[in-house]
Amino acid sequence: MTASEKPILIVGGGIIGLSIGWQLLRQGFEVTILERDTAGHSASWASAGMIAPHAEAGFEDMDLLKLDHASLEAYPQFLDELKEDTGTDVVLDQRGTLIVGLDRDDTLWLRRLYDFREHLGFPLEWMSGSEAREKEPSLSPKVVSAMWLPKDAQIENRELLTALRTAFLNKGGRLLEQCEVTEILVKDGKAYGVKTAQDQIESQTIILAAGSWSREIPGIPEVLRPPVRPVKGQVMTARRDESCPLECMIRSPRIYLAPKLNGRLSIGASTEEKGFHTIPTIGVFRDILDEAWRAVPSIYDLEIEEFIAGLRPGSRDHAPIIGKTKLENLIYATGHYRHGILLAPITAYEIIKLLKGLPSELLQPFSPNRFLVKA
């Protein structure tokens, strides 16, 4: 497929929209991104930047785990291409994840996770509390068990988002910020453009990547709207110093601590069904900090930089919604929930396959059509 005369329209300028748009430009397509706010400053800006398929693997998520692994493997190429187009070296931090247990119940929970991952052949190691503290001396004496996952990674999410925005513009993309799409234009079973408060723009290809807002945009028939809702997550950021020299990601059944190479420490996160409410709340951060302090007591004296809340786009089955829809010309790339940063490379690369008419086995389980009622 060659680039069409009309630009591809991407509704949403978050991590997914920016990644797809930039990669399409590299393939010679013309692309316009329409963003209701500021590109890259929504859910992924508030995230911890974890790229951790081994820690996140669920018992019934084999298709998602395959997609996660493919995206982790694609990240080095993705970042190399990003450096080519921006000159910015965004580093993939591959210092691994240590999941800890602080009591007997935690240990039983952790052993179940360990057995499952061992069965799948993941690289991992079971540790006692003392062995975990040898690896990560900042851990609390209350830690009684741990699972070490050396292949998990993380990234400085804000550096990544800034670089993606720059790459999109450097490659000639058109970015319309503070530009809310008020309607997807549909006629005779085809999507043919979008309407904004200022304009109407037509296109032969529209990609809906509006995250938590994907279902809220009028125009798409109700039965075909993506079943996506906002799931609030609250995160705080501290500044590490010599009193808290964490070297890897720490997780427990209730919280995570993600130390960045630039000295930031992300601590989170809540999971709340609060609609589009994005104001941080005292009670949630009280609980997060209490649990984080139980695992890593040396956070006590760290300086706080930020409290922030974001909205994860959660689908009905908590798996992403990616692929062609029953409306001609309309593609969905939404519902990534907790995996937006992890899945950005593979989502972009596989969407390009779809636009070129190539099959994508990885995306088949995540087709938007899986939610349609079968007669």
C-alpha cells in the first residue's frame, strides 16, 4: 500500500497515537494527529514506565503475554529508530524486577506466581528474605520471600513521550493539539473523516487511539463503540538520594517502586473505578506510602516531587483492542490498560502490517470484533 492522497488521521496523541503516527511517517504515509489536550501528557505521562511482561503475566493471559514479549523484544529497534529521528538516546533500563513478600500470605501468593512462571520457562529465581536483601540492601527486614525476574525492564516514560513527539514532528507529521474530535464521520458503513470544533477533516483511514475517551466520541454506531472505560491510577514521585540507593524495580502484592536512572522514584499505584476523576486523593496516597515504607523503609526521608493521577483505558476484558472494525476505514488502537508503554512498539509495527494488507497473527486475539454479539 502506498501513502494515500489524504493524510491518515489518528484520534489521540498519547503513547499509542504518537508511536503509530511516527512509524507511519517512516513508511512514507502522511499523518495528522488530533489531540484533545497536550500530546503525551495523559495516562502515560502519569505512569511508572514499566516494561515488565514477566511480572505482569496473568494466569489466563497467554495471548497478551505473547504480545507483551514481542513488544519487549521490539523495544531495542524502536529506540534505535527513535534516536535516528531525534538524536535523543532514550535508555531501556534492564535492571529487572524483584517481587517481595512481607508475611506468610504474601509468600503463598508469591509462590503461586513463581510456580506459574517457572512452568512457562521464564528466567527467574526464588529468594529468601535474607537473599533478597543481599541483592537489594534497601529492602525491609520484614521481607521474608522474593522472586527475582532479571529480564523485566523499565523506561523513563516522560523522556520517551517527549522524544516520540519530537520524532513525529521531525518526520513531517501534523500535530493538532487542544483539538477535540467531536464526531467520527460515518456514512454508508464507512468512516470518512472527523469533525472538530474548528473544522471537518476527511480521510481514507482513521485510527482511534484516544485511550479512555475512545468510547465517548460520537458518530460510531453504539454496537461498534469500543468497550473502554477510564480506570484511575494514582502515582507519586520522589527524588532518590544516597539514603535510598534502589537498583531495581520492587513490587509487592499491593504496590511498586520504580527507580529511574535519572534519580526519580515512581511509587504507586491505585486501581480505582472513579470515572474521569483525575484529582489525587489523600487516602489513596496514605495507603500507597504505608505499603511502600513497609517494603523499603529508607523512602521515609526522600523529598516528594509530585502527586499525580492518570486514567488507564481499561477494556471489558482488560486486553487491548487493536485492529480493523466493521466500519470500513476505521481502525482501533485502544484499551491498553496498564500496558500502554510496554505495547507501544508492537502496536505501531503491527498496525503498519494491517495498513499494508499483511496478516497479523499477534493481533488476532485483540480484534475489536471479539465483543460483537454472535447471532
